[in-house]
Amino acid sequence: MSRARSTTGSTAGSTTGSLAGSTSSKSPAVSFIDSKIPGGLPYPDVDGISPTTSTQLSMASRVHERRSEFTRPQATRIRVGSWNVAAFKGTELDLAGWFVRGKGVSEALSGMSLSDKNTDRTEGFEEQEARWSKYQSTIPKHDPGSLPAGEEVGIYALGLQEVVDISSAAEALRPYTDPAPANKFKEAVQSKLPPGYELVAERQLIGLLLLIWASPTVLPQISWTSTTSVGTGLMGYMGNKGAVTARIVLGGTTRLVFINSHLSAGTGKAEAERRNWDAQQVEARTRFDPITDDAGIQHGGEKIGDEDFAFWFGDLNYRLEGIPPDDVRRLLMLHTQNEYDAGSKSNATIEHEIGNQHGSSLPSISTAASNHQKSNHDSHDQEYHMNHSEDPASLQTTIDSLLSHDELIQQMHGQKMFHDGWREGPITFLPTYKYDRGTIGVFDTTEKRRGPSWCDRILYRTRRDLELYNDTVLADQVAQKQDAELKSKGINTSLHEDSTLFDYNPDADGDDSFEEQPPEAMPGSGNIKHVITKEGHEDTIKLEYYITHQRVLSSDHKPIDAGFLLQYNAIVPELKAKVQQEVARELDKAENEGRPIITLVVDSGSSDPDSHGSLFDGADFGRLRYDEPKLRTLTVANTGPIPARFGFAIRPQDAPSTSPRWLKIRFEKQPERITKEHKQASQDAHEWYDSIPHVYSLAPGESCNVNLVAEIADKELVHSLNSHEHLEDVLVLRVKDGRDQFLALRADWQKSSHGHTLDRLLRVPEGGVRKLQNQHPEGKWRHRFAAKLRSGDNSSGHARSLSGTEDDNSGSGRASFEDEEVRWSAPREIFRLTEEIEALIERACAEWSMLESAEDNPLAQPGYPFLLSSWTLNDAETRRTYRVCINEALDTNTPFSDHLPPTLPPTHRLELFAETLVLFLSNIHHGVITPALFAALESHHFDKSRHVRHGLGVEDQKARVLEIMDTEEGGGSCKTCFVLLMSSLGRMCAEIAAASVEVGVAAPAPAHGPMGAVGGFLLKRMGSYDASTAGSADVAVVRERICRKWAEVFAPAVVHVDKKAMPKGGYEERRRELVELFLSSS
């Protein structure tokens, strides 16, 4: 079936194609070695915008203008949790309780009202601490949960720190990340999430772990997931400190970034500055994978700041500065003591700590807090309730007084770090660090008595916040520039400002109208933030709570939790596709008049039983097998009113080719001759002609045919394609001053036994390589593939441009040889081919002996049946057709008789199997004797002086070669296959040699053979020759002659050489000698 494709149709279809078809350049400034250090600077695959041959910018902009027609408002809750588990055992038992179910919140110590929760039955402080153990959850029993939980939350983002002991040098300097500790935390959360929640992003850097789950309703809207890590620890790059980051796109419109970081520890000014440096490094070195926009352009190198909403959380390690740690501990424990019964163990500990107070620097606050704890029960009976923020003895007042010493707040106010738009919710809870493990409110009573601090924080920032900060910076720069200009003119700006009582601007001051500010810019407007996203959509975010889970006891840090309500716009794919079609029609109607119009009529291949039928709008080649070309016809017609010039555009990834490596394009028309005048007409004309290697022209109403031939016969190409099943690509036909045409290509690659390495051929299952066709992964490989998807690598889900650049182990989620065990001592395909050839040679020799005539018998030629010049079947296309049948039998492990016609003459059958064997050996990736193995033989065997080597007998030489093979890596399998192959060929050679002598064939003696320099021919009198008198010397001479010819054929097929590494000249003769050595004596 042929299908006509108009200009309108081509534009609408041009949004489909291969994401992998575009190329990217790597930044030369990025060190690949550094990227391999845990937490090192990522080595990006894409830097900047990829080059493209044609674009759809006009269409993309039109579609973008109508975005309101295909987006719908959505809302979801995002829970962000952070916890430093300090490598303590048992912390995973508490994880789901507080993070998923919202448990472990203390109303008295968090500033959060739980009056609407049924907390009467919740386990008391003393009972909870009494049963503390690392072997069970420490979450209070009968806690109903105080926060939105379960299905109420659409996205769970969890950041953990110190999942391994980073204080251990072995862990901190480990050159790889051990995933085992992270698995227990993943399983702990996953097991308690509602059904349908899936892990969408995961990243670990030594002790840092970032995990993100999405609900079943949110999951389909998540795309372009990218994770990365930055190490800032030892030497500024090691992963004991740093950050792990994830970027996701929600609804196709909203970019979210989650940063889980662990900054440098310690107290003091220098340590605070190092924390700032760590955070700056995270911002500067974080890069995400590229995102492809509607125009098909890849935007690479996205960084922190390019998102719409960012969440930065973790153990930031900022401390309380300028205040004695002991005073802070005792002051805070005055508040926590009141929550314990008088006789409890923790109460006694706190009493002891408070009793040791001498010379507190905070007497007024301490006294007020002490008085407050004595009277707080009575205050509930009073009619008047003082606001906590106004009560000088309240916990919140104490917290506010301490926050003035908080380093993070100081750094933000001092414009040193996190001042560029980052926000934090109100802190109404106790410091998160450092507690006695197993207690709710007992701060560090160890010998170090570390001062309490809000080390663990959750910050967030919107795109609007960053824009406002950038506007402020720009305004300051403009003001500074103006000041500098005034000073350069001798005007003292400070004096001018001091002496001016007021300024009057008649244009602005005379206007009494009030210009309303946007809600997010007005003070006191609440915590709902309005944002215009990068894609131009209006979103809002609201902080619902910011809390600590005080009643989690298994670590010396308390976990923190923040809940956000995000309202965003999500793309509805069906509505967007409709808008795209409408825009395409509008653009076609506006632009087609007066432009060249090219129409494509495509032979879609629907008549081919292997094709996908008429559903595919393009050239469908159906099932494509090795060495089997398939033809599809494309008709290009000029249906416009003016002449048209056109040609297929160069593909950047395959330059200077216009098609993928598996396709050949042949026009049934001569190209036009392009002169300098054509290119010099304009800059656009010059660029257009440079992008088209062959230009063709058609007059109005004229057409021409183009043959598209899909063929995979190159051994490197078949090797690279054996890891794929579907070949999909797009050709771009560029029309001068007209609209580009896009032709989709599709083929189903049938796995071939050709092109594999020897190791993988030894693992082919019983059903042949086709047994793995269309199979999904099973067993351990299936889990490996699932983990690959969870990490964000969805390259298998996209159409790709398969130009032969991938290895066999990079498949698209299908089963692989890698998980098969070694099944054969040598490739089964070689066994089958040599057995068939040997049987056919025996039959041919028997018939030859019975005829007792050498006339016209191809066996009389010494290179037969492997030498091209000796074949009787000389038609190349006929041979190719039968070779495809033989290869199909090999690939499916079915009898050859099922694929070859019984009427095929035995002589032709022998030649075809011989040719297939030579091709199969030539196509083995790296060869039976690999370049490395041959190089070892060169250095250990062939480099010895010729007289020494010739002093050895044949068997000694063979033993020497086999010994060298055994000592080289991978040489064992190569040796086995080589010996078996040579043995089989040796038997065939002996069979033909014996038959030749028996029928009396004249054989020239080699100059170095047993006949010495006599040369000439062994005269055999045809008709009067008595075979019984033929000596073994005659057979040996004929066999040596045959072996030499066969060695010339098999040497390059069996022994592969790195020609660049080999010394010039001589290696062809040496590899022939190697093959002849084993062939002649087998």
C-alpha cells in the first residue's frame, strides 16, 4: 500500500521521532576522572543545546500560546522529610511511623495543636522511653498520627544522612557506594505506603540517601527524572559530605528539585564558613540531564535555580553561635522536664543537669521558664489565655530568643548563604540535635555535652523568590553604577542625600492612586506563594506545617517534616495533540501559498507479511534480518505551482550521511549541479546548500522515485544492533524555501548469531539467539532492569536512532546473553556448519572417486569450496538468498532442511555452507583469535628468530602456541574454538587430498614441500594411474597445497588484527602461517 503525505500531514507528524537522534557535546572543562570520585563533579552527556537540522520553533511557540487549552489545574501534597540516622541500628524501624503515618509528634514540645486528634490513648513519655530498644520501633503506641498521611500525600521526598558510619575512614574513603544499607530504608518505607505508590527517584552518596515516591495519580504525570550528587568532603570532593539531588517535571509543566545535603560539622566561624562553601559547591556543581522541549531541542546543563520549586533539606549543621552550650541545654530542659513525671528516670537526669548549673548567663529566662513550668497547669483553668509569643515564660519565647543566635539565620541575613530567595517555615519546635538516644527531651549528657542546635532544616524556594532577589541585585548594581558616575563627576552623593529634606517628582508624587503589589511581594500576605513557571503556567505553593517528630528515640537527631500543598497545571496529552494538529493546519494554510510544495507517496510495505500493515505512517520494512536487503519505494512529487529544489538533510549524528547506517537512499534521478552562484545568493541559501549533499529539482507536476534499501551486512553494525529489537528513525527531506518533510522509518530487527563475541556465542541458549527475541527480563536481570528504571534511566522507553553506537549489554529492557551460563565449548553454529560441510565433502569425494574423472570437478581446485574463484554458483543475489536461509536456521536452531529447497544441487549447497562459515568467522566480534591474543603470539612466538622457530618440530610449535594462549586472559575459550575448528578443517582437507590422489589429479608441489625445489607437477597419468600405488607423500603434497589455499581464506577470518598497533608489513603472512601450522597437521 502506498500512502500520500501532504505538507500538512508532515508537519503534524514531525513531532515524532528519535530523541536519541540528536547529538550532544561534552564540556572540555569537565574532568572525567573527577567525575568518578564519589560525589565528584558530574560528567555531562549534554552541554547546551544539541545541533538540529530542522526545527519547529514557530509551531512550538504557537502551541505554547494556547497552553491554557490543553492544561488542567491539579493539586497535590508534597511531604519533605529529613533525618540524620547517625548509622544507628533500628532507625529503619521508626522510619515509616513518622514519615508515612505522621506519628511521633509532641504537642507540648512542637508548638502544634493536636486538639482535633484522638491522642488520649497515646503512650506516655515514661512508658515509651522505658521500652526503648534498637530491636523494635520507638514510635509511641496508640499514636493516631498528627499529620496528613497515606493517600493524602501525592509525593513523598525523604532525605537521610549517615546511613553508614561516615566517621569511619573505610566508609568515607570508599571508592564506591554500598547500596545494602539503603535497601533496608527503602523497604521500610515501601512496605507501609498505600498500594500503588512507586519509587520515582533514588540517589545515594556514601551516607546520603534521597528517595522520592509518587502516588498512583501523580505517577503518570512525572517525567524527565534526573538525579546527581556532589561531594564536598575530604579534599573538597569526597562523598562523606555533600548533597544528592533529584529533578522531576510534574504534569509536563512544573520543575521540582529536591536537595538532600549534609554539610560540614563543627562550631566556630571557620566551620560556619566551610558550611557556606559546601552549599555553594552544591549549587555550582549540580547539573541535571537535558530536557527536550516541544520543538525537539534538548536543553542541557540545567542547574539549581532553573526549577520552579526547590526544596533544600538535610543536616545543614548550622549551630547556635555566641551562647554557652551548657546554658542552652539547661534552659531547654527546664521546658522538657515538665513533660515527665516527677519520679521518672529522665526527670531525674534533667534535675541533675539543671542542678549542676553555676553562673548561668541567662538567669532571667531560666527563672521565667522555671516559674512557667510550675504554673502552666493552672493557667488552663483561667479564662484569659496569653498568646505563646507574648508569654515571656513560654517555650516559643525561649526558642525565639535562641534563634537570634542561629548561624543559618545569621548567614541568610548577612547575605552569605541561602539569602537568594530561600525561605524557612516558622520554627516552633525544640532543636533537633543533640539528644540522649532513647529519650524524648534529654539533651546530650555525655562527657562532650554538645550544645543543642537546629542542625536539621527544611528550606524551600520558588522561581518568583529567586527572580525577586535577582531584581534586587540588579537594582543595587544600577545604583552603584550611578553613584560611581556621580563621583567621577565630583558630586558627593552622601552630602547631597544628607542635605536634601525631601525629593519631589511631579510625574510620580502627584499621583494619589495606589498600585497594588502582587500578593507574594506584600508583607504579611501569608505563606501562599504565586509562581509563574518556566513554561509560563501559574502555580501556587503553601507551607502547611513545619514540625519535628520529638517522640522518635532511635537517633540522637530528631526527624523533621514539612508539608506543602502544590497547585499546578498538568498537560492533558489528548488535548495537546488536538491543539498541535490545529496549529499545524493553520501554519500550513498560511505558508503553503507561494511556496514549493512537495508531496511524498510512501510504499509503507503493507504488502509485506512481515510489516505492521497500514497503521504505520512511513516506510515500514517489517522483520529485518542479517544480510537480507529490503526495498521500499518513495515517490517525491512537486504538487505546487513553482519549481522545487529538495534533498535529504545531513544527520548530525551520522555526518556526512543523510540516513542511518542501516539504510541506503538511491534516487532514480541525477542530482543538480550546484554552483557558487547558488550559494552566494544569500546567507540562508549558503547554509541550506551546505546541509544538503545532493540537491534535486522538480518542475511543477513532475515526480521521481527514490529507493530506500534497508540492509545490515556490516559486521560492526550487526554487532551494535544485536542489543535492539526495534529500529525507528526519521529522515528529513528539506525543501528550498518550503516546508521540511519528515519520513518515519521502522523495522523489527531479528537477532542474528553473526556479530557476537566468542564469549557470548558460548552462552547462546538451546533455541538459538532468537529465543531471546521479544522476551522480557527474568530473574536477577529483571531486578537489575527494574532498578535501572527506578533510577531514572528511561532510555529504553524512547524511540532511538540506532546507528551502531551501543554495545550488546545496553538493550531495551529485553533478555540478554549476559545472564545465560556458558553452554558450549565452541559456538554451536560453528559445529553445525562444519558438520554439514564435512558431510557434503565426504559425499562429493565419494562421487568423485566413483566417476574416476577430474574433468570439470571443482574439488580439483585447491581452494575449493572456500575460495570465491572456485565456486560454480556465481550469481551473487542467488547466493545471498540461500545464505539468508542458512542463517535463519542457525539463529532459530532449526534443521537446515526446513529452510533450503531439496532440489538445491549438493555442489551448490556445499559452496553456500562454506561461504557462510567464512562469513560467520569473520563476523565474530574481535575474532576467534583476538587482536590482543595475536599480539601476544607475535611477541612470544613469531618474534623469535626464524631459524630457532624452524628448529622446532610441528608439534612443538603447536604446543608452544597453545601454551601462550593458555597464559593470556580469555585465551582458553579462544584456544578451544580454534583447535576444534582447525581439526574439522583438517579432516576435510585430508578427505579431499586423498580423493584427489585416488582419481589422479596433477598437483604442483610447493617450493618448500617434500619435493624440494623440483617444483612442477606430480605427473599422474589419467586413466592408467593406479591409486593403490599412490604413496602417502603424494597425499601430503596435495594436502599441503590445499592447506595453503585454505589458510589464505581462513587466516583473516579467524585471526583479527589491530592494524594500527601492528608493525607495518608481515602480519598477514604470520597469521597465515599460524592457521596453516594447525591446519596441515590436524
